[in-house]
Amino acid sequence: MIPPPTEFTPIDRKVVEFVDVVAGIGFRVIELEEGEVVPQHHHDDYDHATFIGSGKARLWINGQYVADLKKGRAVCIHAKDEHMWQALEPGTLIACISNAEMAEQMTKGV
């Protein structure tokens, strides 16, 4: 059991983050450096997949350690599940993927 970080430094640089809609699918992409954290959050209205495009990331869902995922792996995050990511390698790229209808919510960070 690996507990989620309770203290971490907020990201103080511009991360590569954008939302694209391609073929009816919304992609929110975030690039993190080793140790950086996407703080715990949830989405009320939609499930989504998260794909690790490069590097390696640690995932917690509802405060419970789930896995360390390396590039090429994906996981489903259900609506309302609190989730948190921590990059374990430099240049870790995380892509959250959902249907295009959710793209506007993703741009608002919901």
C-alpha cells in the first residue's frame, strides 16, 4: 500500500495542457516532470480513460493506491471517483480521453 502524497509543491511552470477533439473523442493532455502531482479531483458527470503516452505515473483512486503505469498503459476512471496522479519519470505525458461532449467540461478542469 502506497499512501497518496499529502504534501507536494504546486506546479509552478506552464505544463503542456490542451484539449483536442478528434473523430468525436476529447483528449486532455498534461505533461509532468518527475515528482509533479495532478491533485486529487473528480468529474461528476462522466467516466473517462487515462492513457500514459510517455514516462511513468502513479495513480490513486478514492485515496487507495491503484498502480504505477508505464507508457502505453491505460486505465478507466469512473465518474465521481476521486483520483490523483504523480509522475515517476521526467517528461511523463498523461492523456485523459472521453467523448467530445465532455471536452468543454475538460477545458474548465471539471
